[in-house]
Amino acid sequence: MSAKLTGRKILVTGAASGMGREIARLFAAEGAALALLDRNAAGAAEIAAELGASAHGCDVADRAEVDRVVAAAGEALGGLDGVVNAAGILDIVPFADLSPESWDRMLAVNLSGPFNVVKAALPFLQAPERATIVNIASVSALMPMAGTAGYSASKAGLAMFTKAIAFDLGPNIRANSICPGVIKTEMTRYLWENAEHTARAEDRVALKRLGEPGDVARAALFFSTEDSGFTTGTELPVDGGFSWR
């Protein structure tokens, strides 16, 4: 590894599994000091023990809990240089069957959650000369698909939220979003464990494969270093060429 994050202190949400966990592993390998948040406190503690990081059980939709946990995490690290919002939920259901409770929960976790985390982390992020925010949106923010009304709305909102705060928080804080396609995580297990569904999904992708969590982690690393020092307010599809087909 190139130790691109040596000396940087970064908070990662959704770190107990999937893309968040892979981001945490890559960032630790690149030298970052990490605070790992997840509603699954035991899972966060497990990956934190592996990486020598601190773990914090936290539901990002609970604003009061986020305020308390982020403050504790920032103080424990001695500040924050970056945030990665990887926590998210997905409920695929036709709009006619979409319950108000599911709609509210997806907006609360996928959109209000990053707002809560960034707002709580802002006093820490304003201290260093350069800080970064990376929000994990989705290809569904760019091209909604059947059964994703709530999910697509929440992720499109997150992409636009990222652009808006990039204006408000520059020049010392950069904010970018990543729009993953189908990535092989627990959230998409229903798809990639089914050979027929996998083949159909791969056929729609220019690179003819599903994404791995590491594909997203490397994009998050790019946005968290000076490699992207003149990039802010953008969304990067990491989808193998799915969204433009």
C-alpha cells in the first residue's frame, strides 16, 4: 500500500458489512485512523478489532444518537479529516405496495442519515486545512428502476445534497458522491446468488461482471486524498458501464 491516508482521521458509517467494511479495510491499510459506526454494534466492534479502530453502535437516522456518537468518535481520534457515509438500506417493492413506513425509513437512513453525520462532524471537519466528505449514493440516483421509488428518491436526494454542501463548505472541505451499480454485498445477495439473475445483470454491464466492494472502496480512497484535490460536488458512477447504456 502507498500509505495515502497516513495521519488522516476518518469516520466511516455502515462499516460492519459490505462496502463500508471494505472501505474501512482499505483506509486502514492506507494508514488512516478510523472511527467505525454501524447500527450493528457487534459487527462494527469485530471489524474495528481487526483494524485497530474504534467502534460505535449508532443508528444514523437517530439525530440525537448521531450527535453524541460522532462527538465521542471525533474526540477519541483527536479530530476528523474525513467522513464516508456508507450506511444505507434498500427495499425493492412496486410503488403501489410501498408502505409509508418503508418510504420514511429509507429517507431517514439514506438521506437524513448522511445529513445527521455531516452536521455532527462539521465542527471537527472545519479544523483541518483540508477535509473530505464521501457519500455513497447509487446508480439508482441516475437511472431509477422498477420497484425503487423510495430508494431512488433517497439516493438522488443524497447526490444533490452532496453537490449543495460542496458549494457551502468549500474551499477547505470537499464533498463528492459515489454511485455504485450492482455490488456483491449482503444487500444484493438475492441477485448474485441466483445464476440466472446474475447472468441477466452482467449482460447489462459493459464490463460483463458485477461489482465488488473493493471497486467502491478504491473510489472512496480517491475522493479522500489529494488525488482528487480539484474535484468536488461530483457523482462518480462505479457501475461497470451500466448507467449510460
